[in-house]
Amino acid sequence: MMRIKKIGVLGAGSMGGGIAHLAAIKGFEVILCDVEQKFGEGAVKRIAGFMDKSIEKQKMTFEEKDAVLKRITITTKIEDFASVDMVIEAIFEDMEVKKSAFEKLDKICGPETIFGSNTSSMSITALASATSRPDKVVGLHFFNPPLIMRLVEVIRGYYTSDETVKLASEASLGLGKTPVVVKKDTPGFIVNRIMMPQFLEAIRIVEEGIATPEDIDTAVKLGLNYPMGPFELMDFTGVEISVHVADYLFNESKDIKWNPPQTIKAIVRAGRLGKKTGAGWFDYKSKGV
């Protein structure tokens, strides 16, 4: 069985950059690719900033920081993934965009290269259909921030082989994470299948005038011992991402329980009108959206 030494990360946003940082710290050689050089450079700048804080706290040396940064190569050319053992896709949650990326990767990467997707809910089987190697396509759902959160969901698509699941699980362990295997390719996997109903019900409680977002967050943190309330967490991960996930679950199941309430849609619309990326609940609470 092959051993994964070199990882390609497609997408240099908060998740992709975080996964690249994690892999480099754990000794993997990393190629980080995005459509523009500035995105890769921004990710490396964030990674360096995180390590500077670790140096200040005497948890890392300057030499260790330099070694980590030397293991990361940034590029805008997806062709540079030709030599990697595993690709982890961490781009926008859009099925067609992801499938297009996998189709390109399939022509570039060696036949043994494993394709992992960091999708939070989308079908691994559908993504694999864009390739000639569906047995080597697997879900690798990291959580934000990847450097800190301990879990990785390893999702088996319909055609994913036992060897691929094993390699993906071993890679997750090598990254210092705890893998859990999702045995069936079901929308939402484990965590989002449990978390999204909580998000949507919290929004409905606000819409019904029962409690404010602040009081709901307080109730959940103190009553359920969660580190963050649902509205804090939606703002942290991105309200628009929550809408995308809920829409996907609704479209896949046609179950009304997944239909995102109007309030969260209004916040996303308000963010777009204000050209504010990452707009959240507490940005617009005074505007009555």
C-alpha cells in the first residue's frame, strides 16, 4: 500500500490554508493552489502570523517556522499537482465547480493519486462521477479551524475502495486528527446532519419572537455546554455556507425541515447588497432583516 508524503490542497481560503498549514506542520510536503497568486500568498501570510504567535508563547522556534514554510509551495497552476500522492479539494460549495476541478485533476494526476473533498455535505459519489477513478475518491471533511478541531469525517462514496478509506484514515491520523468513517454517502454526513437542524430551529425560535439570538446562544452554551451558540457558530463558519448546505439538503431530500427560513436568506441578501462577504447575524440584527 502506498504511503502519502506529498499533499496538494486546492483552494487557499480559510479551510484550504488551514489544511495546508496543518499538513506542513506535520511534516508533509504541500502544494497549495488557487486561481490567483494573491490568495496563496495571503494564506501563507496567515500561516506565518499564526506561527509568530506560537513563537511569542515559546511553543515554536524561528527555525521550526522556517521549516514549515519551506514545505509549502504556492501555485496558480493545477498542473503542479501531477506529483502529489493526495489532493484535498477545499473550494466553494458548488457541485458543478467541484466536479469541474475533479475532472481536470483526473487528467493531471497519476493513476494512484487519491482525491479527497473537504465538502461539508455534498455527494462524494457525484463528485467521483467526474473522474475515471471513482474508487480513489473520498470525502475528507475537516472542521474550522483545521489546526485546532480534532475531527475528520472520512466519507465513503458508492465506489470508494477499502484501500482508499484506509489511506485517507491513515493520512488523517498523520495530520493529528481523529477520523470517523461515514459508511454511506448521505447528505450532511454525521456532524451537519445533526448540526443543521439545530441551526434552523434556532432561527425559527427568533422568527417566532420567543428569544433573541444572543439569549439563544447563551442558553445553548450554558444549558448544553457547547463552546459556541448556533448564531455565533453560523457567523464564524459563514451564514452563506449554512444556506448553501441547507439548500442542498432540501434539494436532495425534498424534506421541508431542511428548507432554510426567510430570515437567514435575508441576511445573505443584505450581505450581497452591501457587498459584505461573511455577513452575519450580528452585523444586521439592528436592521430588522
